[in-house]
Amino acid sequence: MKNLDSVFAAYVIGWGVFFLFYLTIAKRTSNLRAELERLKNSLPRAK
Amino acid sequence: MTKRIILGAIAILLVIAAAYAAFFIAPEERTMGLIQRIFYFHVSSAWSGFTAFFLCFLGNLLYVWKRDRKYDWLAVSGAEVGLAFTTVVLITGPIWAHPVWGIWWTWDARLTSTFVLWLLYVSYLLLRTLVDEPDRRALLSSLFGIFAFLDVPLVFGAIRWWRTQHPQPVIMGGQGSGLDPTMKAVFFFSALAMHVLMLFLVAERYALEQMQTETEFLTREVEAQ
């Protein structure tokens, strides 16, 4: 099983990059959702 | 939202199946052995990255033509997702190269043009952070994005037009090139799985950009009152 560590590393790091990228999208979405909620709540008060 | 969840679930299942096929169904390559199995992940990530950059290019062209913000959302989504896929290509390539070539990296035409591609799309995203006005930001980044895409055919053709350290193409490589039929089937299945994953990520990123525009609009409304 020569180079098993390299193959394992390539797949794990690759999936790690995709997973981290997805996490950043999910985090930004969650922050924006909270911000949107805050803005929507402040609109009637402004009126 | 539900459609995106279903697409995400399909992407995960396909990607798991593709990894299984790469390890347990594809035959072992005679000269390189186990390390060749990186090929299924590396090349299919590269192809998916190219498709994501093409979506960005399409969004850029359509924005310049129609000036509709939704095309700018498509463009930035394609750019970010393409960059993630190209990052994976630039990581998995050297991991394959080290045991095979004895070096991690060389400045040949394919590797250099891929690195330049990565830098171009990092610049595209940086440019967007420098312009506050949304329409101006969309137009400037569209023009830059159209220019950046010119590197994609260069990356694709580099191993066909010039002699490189990077292996010659085994898919669409002309006479004398090719893959074992099982390897070819596993490769195309991996490419399909990675494309579904890419589309899922573009859809998620597009929804985020849509929400961002809504937030900007509401912020202006609140500030105006």
C-alpha cells in the first residue's frame, strides 16, 4: 500500500476545503438572516 | 430552499459513490500504483472549476449586456465556487507530484497558468471589496471577469500545445492517448458527482448574494427614514 498516506491526504484535505467553503457560506447566510430580521423589525418603528 | 437541500443530498451521495468507485472499482494503474487514484478527484475538480468559471464568465457577459443584478449574483457565485475547486486542484496536484516526480511543484505551462487562474479570481473577488456602489462594482468586476476567463482555455490547452512536466491529456488528448474503459467510466462518474457538488455550492452562494442585496436595500430604506 505504497503512497496510501498521500492519497488519503489528498482526499481529506480536498474534502476539508469544500466543507470549510460550505461552512463560510452557511455562516454568512446565518449572519445575513439575523441582520435582515433586525432590519425588518426596525422598519415599522421607523414609520 | 427545499430544492437546494435535495440537490445537496444528491451531491453528497454522488460524491461518496465516486470516492468508492475511485478506490474500489477503478483498476490500479500499472506504473504509478495507488497514487494514480488522486487523478479521479484532481481532474474532476479541475473540470468542475472550469465550469464554475464559465458560469462566472456567462454572468459577466450578461450583466454587461442587460445590466440586471441577478447576472452579477451568478458571476460572483461562479467565481467563488470555481476558486474553491481550483484551490483543491492546486493542493491535490502537488500531493500527487511529490512521490511521482520527486518534487512538489515546477513552473511549467500547465501549473503556472493554473496558479495564474487562481490569482486572477482572487483579484476578481478582491476588486469587488474595493467598490462600494453596487452597479459600479458589478460593471467593473464583470469587465475584469471577462478578461480573467481568457486564462481558462490557456490552462486547458497548455498540455496540448506545449511540452510540460505535467502529464499529457488522457481525455480528449488525440491519438495515442486514452484510459482503460473502467477507469474512463469511473472518471466520468467522478466528474458528474463533482459537477453536481459545484452546482449545489453555486446555488447556495447565489441565494446568499440575493439575500445580501435585499439587506443592502432594506438598510438604505431604514437609513432614509
